[in-house]
Amino acid sequence: MSELISNPIASAMVIGVLAALLAVAISLLAYQHNSSQRSSRELQQLARLLEQALDENAAIPTESLDLGDEISALTVPINKLLEARAAESYDRQQLMTELAKGLNHNMNNLLFGILGAAQLIRRHSSDNDIQKWAETIGSDGRKLTELIRELTDAVTGQTDQSPETVDLNELVENLVMEQLPGWQDEFAGSNLPFEFHSFTARQLPSIRANRSGLRKLLLVLLSNARDALVSGGNIWLTTAETSPGEISLTVRDDGVGMDAETRRRVFDPFFTTKKGIGTGLGLSTVLTTVMRWDGTVSVVSEPGGGTTFTVTFPVREPTEVPAISIQSVPDRARIFVVDDQPVIGEVIRSALQERYDVSVCQDAESALRMFKPGRWDIAMIDLGLPGLSGEQLARRLKESDENLIRILMTGWVLDSNDPRREQFEFHLQKPVADISVLNQVIEKALAMRERSLLNRSS
């Protein structure tokens, strides 16, 4: 029986057979007890409950029924099968979730090395061809990072929309490159005219947004513009710096446009003008997402005059790092990197060694043997280490040197309240799109260390 329950096809067949047998039993018992209307009602009630349970994967509530022993006994094996199916479905989803998280972690580690090495090549090479190919590696690596993040979000049902530093032009250009051929084929297949016009401002500052959320936002706006071109037409996509602290993204079409009532409700949840298509959540999600990033969304449209959506984003503010006194921190701060991936350690060493003294170790036990109080100012520690975990190592090191500042480096995506983050003062998510982020985090950590030393001395 256990083998049948563990097999989804077999369990479905067994449930089907039980349902058929129950139907026969109902007929026979109804015929046998035709003088008893009560028995017929009981059987019909159980049949309805069984049908409902099969549809919704829910148990049959036997405690609420007043059934004869021979009838209620049928609910026991049926409920066992239903429970097994529900557990199997849960286990399958859990397995997919864990696999997705594991893949995300491993790929993030690999991409840290790929993206970091590509940037180091660009930094140290003056050969134009090498520069070009290194940029290609970096660009494709960032696309792969985004794809893996989206796949993980889709499987796990978790989406991280926290703001980060984003190059808007790069994201726009990559998305258009991916989507434009499909749009052109679609209109050509319908024998309709179509032109796409893209204008991106030069040297646009980075914005505070989220790459995954921004990509989805742009797809919604472009999809709406495309759907508005019922007879073909044009789409314009523009980026610009509208003020020193603000960047704008504009998507305009010359399609059917909107009337006043549609414009008024266009950001309402579940509102849609597409009959039988979509959920009506696209533009509502755009609005809530942009507001989360302290941005704005506006729409201008007239019937027959096309539609223009304009989204504004705050520019990423430059990191302000308090001055570090010579007395409290050495001329060249000392960094201790503990990561079981040799490539990651070497990328970090190469990225930081011009300004800092960097030592690299690949496991927790070796790190504990090497560590001495006062030897390093900052420890950058991977979460998943052989032997002791990253947070266990961080706790041991802090117990040995209370002045040490610890930076968590991990390819795992952790919630802000994850207890594993408690042993660290800073968190660095792998991979980093720009290795200059390493210097920014180090500078913040050194400033924190200086404040801590001053507080202890006062």
C-alpha cells in the first residue's frame, strides 16, 4: 500500500477505483435500503464530500457525518490517500525550492569570480580588443545573474525588491535587445507597420531601484504600449536626467490612447481593458514598486492620441564615508578573507591590494589557527565554509578580538531578519556587479571600527 501511495499515478488510479467502487456501493445500498430515505441521504452526502475532497485535495470530515459503520469505514483509506497526495505535493514543492536556492547560491559564487575577473581584466589591460571581450563577459554575466534571480523567485515564490545600485541604460538596452526581435516578428506576421525608437542619455548616473523589479516594470509598460498598437505604429523609449537628483524613464506609443475614466483607474488593482486577458495587476504593481523606491509614475493619454508613461527614480547618492584618523587605523588597513572558493579569494585580493593588505584563507579551522587579536581590522567571511559555518567562525573571531569588524559574504539570499546575519556588522551579497562595491563596504567598515575604538577610549 505504501508503494501505491508514494506513486502519484498509482494513488490517482486507486482513488479513481475507490470512487467507482463507492458509486457502485451507493447504488447497491440505496437499492437495498430503498425503504430508508435516511440511508440514501447519507450515501449521497458522502458521495458529494468525496467528490469535493478529490477536487480540492481536502480530507472528508467524518466527525460531522452520522453514517453507518460500513459506509464511514470507506473514509479512512480514502483520507489516507488524500493526505499522501497532499504531502507528496508539498514535498515536491519543497524539493524544487531547495534545489532552486542551492542553484542560486552556487551560481552566485561562480558569477562572483567571473564578473570580478572580467572587471580586473578591464582595469589592468590597455588592449582595446581585450577590453571589448572583457566587457562582453561582464555584460553576459550580469544577464545570467538576473536570469538566475528571476528563476529562483519564480520557483520559491520569494522576491527581493530591496533597492540597489542599477545602471538604467544598461538594463534598458539589454531588455530591448532581447524583446525587440519578437515584437518585430509579431507585427510582421500580422502585416502591420511597427517602428521602435530608443533614446538613452549619455553618462546617466546610477539609480536606486531593483534590477529584477525594474525589468518587470519595463516589460509591463512596453507590453501595454505594444497592445495599444492595434493597427501598428510606433513606440518610443527614452531615458534622461531630468534634474541633478532624478532620472526619468519614458515609454510612449501612438496607439489607441485612453479616455478620462480609463486614465483615472489605470493604476487600480484588477482594472483592465483587455477582455479575458491578464489580471489587471500590471500597472498597479508598477505604481507600488516605484513608490517603494521613492519614485513616481504619471500617465498622459487621449483617445486616438497615444499614451505616455513617465517613471522617475532617485539618483543613487554617493557614499559618504567619515574620515579615518591615522591614530586609530593603520596606513594600510588589514583585511582577512575567508572563503572556500579560491577564485573568489584571489579576485578580492586583486581588487583590494592596491589600498589594503589582504590575507586569504579557505576554511574555518585554518582561519582560527592564523588569527591573532589585533592582526586584522576587518574579516570578510563566507557563510558556507567547511567545518565551522561562517557565523560560528565570526562569533569565535569576535570573542578573540572585540575590535574586529565582520563582513558576511554569501551567495545565499538571506532575509533581513535571518539569525545568521546577527554575527556580522555588514552583509555583502554575491555576486557584486561592480567590484568598486568592495571598497565602499570596506570604507564603511573601517569608519565603524574607528568609531568603536574612539568610544572605548573615551
